[in-house]
Amino acid sequence: MRQLILFRHAKTEPYSDTGSDETRQLTDRGHTDAQAISLELKTMKVAPTHVLVSTARRTRETVAEFQKVFPDVKVTFSDKLYLADPEEIVSCIEALPDTPVLAVIGHNPGLHELALQLMEYGGFANSYAAGQLRIKFPTAAMAVFDAREDDPFNVYNFQLAEFFTPKSLTDA
């Protein structure tokens, strides 16, 4: 794996019609943000080959926006990613066949905690991105990690290359 991308689902409604957290859907802003973040990734010339996605409605809707930008990406859904902690996320990644560029679309706090752990183990190439990631991992945030070596997934192999949010794109 050359790159790992952690992508938190986009902005959602506070409650669903069913009352279930799993069925909360994206807001209009969420759809716009998910597509903007995906377009920024494409602008960086990063092309995910596989995306691993939680089965919650909000992550399914986020990946649908992602696929508008990356229509050929392979998608795998996993119910184990729903509100997963970092160890569960790593377990899901390790269960996949090796792929050059993997994106994971999931939830906080697990994604944020995993991003912080990867940065702690592997460091960072961009100090501004590292500072922003340490503060918070808001909806539609994306952290891009570059592998030091093109090997199967290893938490010690990744260095934070970039971190951006919808707000950081509009402030630029």
C-alpha cells in the first residue's frame, strides 16, 4: 500500500426519521462537502483504488459523492466499521487484499484516534496539517498518509502528508 486516506463522513442531519443513528442521512451541505473534498483529492492527483466504507447511511451517501469523482474505485462495505475504534478499523484494513491507495470512510472518534496514532507512529511531512489534525477531525475531513515503503498495511509505515476539511478549502 502506497497511500492510506481516512475520510470522515460528511455533515448529517441530527436525527433520522426512524430514530436510528445508522439511518441518519447527509444534509445538502454534506453532499456538497463530500464532493468538494473528493475533488480536492483528485486535484492532488491521488487516485484511490479501493474504498472501505461503513454500512451506515451517512457513509454510503458520502461514498456515493466520492464515486462521482472516482467512478472506477472498488468499494467494500463493512458493518464492522460502524462506530469502530482504531483497532477495529485496522483489523478491517488488514482483512482486505493489498491495494495501492486505500480510502476508509467511517466515523469519529475512531477515525480521528487512528489518524493520531498513525501520525504518532509514522510522523508527518506537513507540520501545518499535523497541527490541524491534532485539534479535531470534523465532518468531511480527510487525512492522507503516504507509506514510507510500498508494503502491505503496517501502522508504523505511514506519514501524514495532508489534512483538509471543507472549511480549509473555502478559507484557501
